[in-house]
Amino acid sequence: MRPEIRFILACGGMSAVITYVFWMRYRVWSFRRDLFSIRDRLWSTMLERGELDDPSHRAFRLGVNALIGIAPMLTPFTLLRLLFDSGRTEALLDLPISSEGVFAARNEVFLRVSRYIINETLTGLAFLTIMRAFRMAQSFRAASKDAIQKLFDTHVFEHLAEAIPSNTSEMARAV
């Protein structure tokens, strides 16, 4: 192979690696920014209504804060592992959702987490491509949204965030 071609391939390979590293950081930053935005909009709405002490709002905030904390580690494989960890996915739905605002914000979070896991990771895109080949992409997206909702409702993300040392987010930024 000619040296010019080798050089061009090496430059292309390095560019791809550097782009991937920056994309990984950007996607976590973007995901966290969106979750902060959803959480803050709901907080403002609940403040206007005088319902900041609503139990469903408090539970929502705990869940979103946990997602923000574990964002760098949230991948399709993490999601699958959490789903199949039968000891953690017992029904803990003890708080009814009493506010339309909380319900809408929860759905917005579920869609954003689903997009983060499926559309913004290489593994998720590979799964989606396979599902598209079998014409099952829509059902795959719906199933992933339902799985995320189940994990959110059973407080799995909160338990995972508690188990992680507080400096994990700093370590993830350094990587």
C-alpha cells in the first residue's frame, strides 16, 4: 500500500477516534442538560401551583437526580442488566401520580432516556438497525420506553446512584 494512502487512513482513523471521544462527552452533557431543563420546568410549574411538597413531585425529582448522576454509565447493556436483575425490579409503586405536570414530565424524561440509550450510543444504534431490518423498530422503541418507566418506577436508578461513589461523575469527566 502506498504511504500516502496509509497516511490518509491513519488520519481518518485518528479523526474517528477523537470524534467518538468528544461525542461521548457531549452526549452525556446534552442528556444532563435536558434532564435539568425538564426538572426545572416542572419545579417552576409546581411552585406556581403551590405543590412543591407533592409526593409524586418529590419522587420524580429523586429519580431525575439519580439519572443525572448515573448518566455516564447509562448504556443499553446497563439497562438490560438492571431489567434482568430480578431482585431490584419488584413493584414499588406506592405513590400515585397526582399532578398532570408530573405525569407529562415523567413521559418527557422516559422519551429522553430512551433516545439517549437507543439513538445516541453505538450499541443502541446497532440494536435499532437490527430491529429495522426485521421491521420492529417502533415496537423496540416502545418496549425500551416501557422498560425505562419500569426501572424509574421501581427506584432502581436511585439505588444505583446511591451505590456509586460521589466522585464517579468527576472520574467519568476525566476519561
